[in-house]
Amino acid sequence: MNKREFIKLAGLAGVAALGNPTGIIAATPASRKGISVLDANAKAPFELPTLPYGFDALEPHIDKATMEIHHDKHHGAYVKNLNDAVKGSPYENLSLEEILAKVKADDKAVRNNAGGHFNHSLFWKLLSPQKTTPSDKLKTAINGTFTSYEKFQEIFNTAAKGVFGSGWAWLIVTPGKKLSVISTPNQDNPLMENIVKERGTPILGLDVWEHAYYLKYHNVRAEYVTAFWNLVNWTEVDKLYAAAIK
């Protein structure tokens, strides 16, 4: 997305706030029932998950307007487009994780939108307004792999800042149950066995598409990457790590 498109979308979001937006799935209010933030076993029709916190809960590090647009518009569009893409296709009766494991590079609509749905569903869960820290077990693994927590942050930050254009930075557990930091372009993720060079189970991810940070940080991605560490939900990362090494 270029800056002109982003600004146009932000303006549309402001207009939508005055009435009922149409054409894209809207967020379900937290007071209403919705699917879990990450349900990788769900099958089509997929649904936009509710956020586990308010749109303004991550301020000042991520602003309310960005969260509203990012969740309602961008993630909502991935859900809508994924449902359209899998309808009548060999992917229609597969779970989200099964789609990611089987999708081919040339199945572009399914690849982009299944990745977008999974990546964002996970991302919301990896953020928290509450201060958390890694467990001793995860710290030991991080120190053993990267020599120190600070070196791990440096490597992760470099991966996030080094993505050319749009994409994601990941901390994964490899098939050999080791930690590794990788990046992927666009909405690809390390569960896409037929696409990524280094596959694994993602336990931490950072969205570095411009729509994730442009309203607040403009083109200074590095500041957004630094701010991200104030929001990491290490409790969730620990759960994902424990499950991945079993």
C-alpha cells in the first residue's frame, strides 16, 4: 500500500465512524460473543475475531485510529476475501492451518488472504496493554540461542527493519525445536510449507506493513519496531513456546 492509498483509507474510516460501514466485515464489539482471537481449526466461512482489548488500550505505542483501521478494515478485508477465494475451491473444507500447510505460491488469493487472516489473528493476541516478561524457561532458550535477550532483540529488530516493502518479522520454533528469527514478505508466514524457506511454528510476530504504523510513526519504521517491545504479550508467547516444544 502506498501513502496515498493509506491516507485515503484512513479518511474512509473516519467517515465510517459516523455511520455504519458497509462492504467489509466490521469488528464485533467486545461485549458480544465472537470467535476466539486465534482459531486455526475453524473452517470457512471464516469470521473476523474480536480484539481482546479496546482500540485505545495500546496507546501511546499504537494509536486508536490505527487499531480501528488495521483491525476493522485491513483484517476484515482479508477475512472477506479469503471466504470468497476458497469458495468452490479445493481449500473450501480445510481448516486455516490446513490451508496454510497446503497452499501453493501461485494460489495468490488464498495465499495472501489466508496468511493475512492468520497473521493478524495471532498478532492481536501477541499484544497486551499489560506489562509482561518472558518466563525463565523461554529466557534460557533465548539466551542459549542468541547469547542474550538484548542480542535477540537486536536480531529481531534488524529482521523487522530489513523487510523490503511489506511483511513480517517472526520468532519461530523450528521443526528441530530450536528458536530462530526470520522474516517473510507480504502476508506469508512460517507455516506455509510450500512457500517459505525456513518453516516453523510462529510464537512472536511483528507486522511491518505501513498500515500497522503509518498514522503515528509515518515512514519511521524503526520507532514503531522499538515501541513494539512495550506491548509484547510474553504470557501468550510462553504458551505458544511450551506447546511448540512438546
